Amino acid sequence: MNEMKAILDILLDLKNEIKEVKENMDNRFNQVERRFDEANKRFDRIETSVNGIYDQVAATTERVYNLETK
């Protein structure tokens, strides 16, 4: 009977360790997911800035071209 109790105690310990590992993995995954979302937001802001600069350069180039061809 003591052997059964010992085995059950070991299984319970393993179950608790597995649960803890799963929680740690879930937390880590959520942390990585948040960082990925933040990186995507930064990328979107940079992309918007670059597109704005490109539009300004294109407009300036067009104005210069129009002035030179007059």
C-alpha cells in the first residue's frame, strides 16, 4: 500500500510540474506574441513615414521638373 501511495505522490508531483511548465510556456508565448505585435506596430509607423517621405520627394521632383520644362 505504501508503494501505491509513493507512486501516486510521484504522479501528483509530475502533474504539478507539467502544469507549471505549461503555464511558463504560455506566459513566454504571450510575451513573445506581445513583442511581435509591438514590432509590427513599429514597422507600420516606419512604413508610413517612409511612404510620406517618398510622396514628398516625388512631389518635389515633379515641381522641379515642371519648373525646368517651362
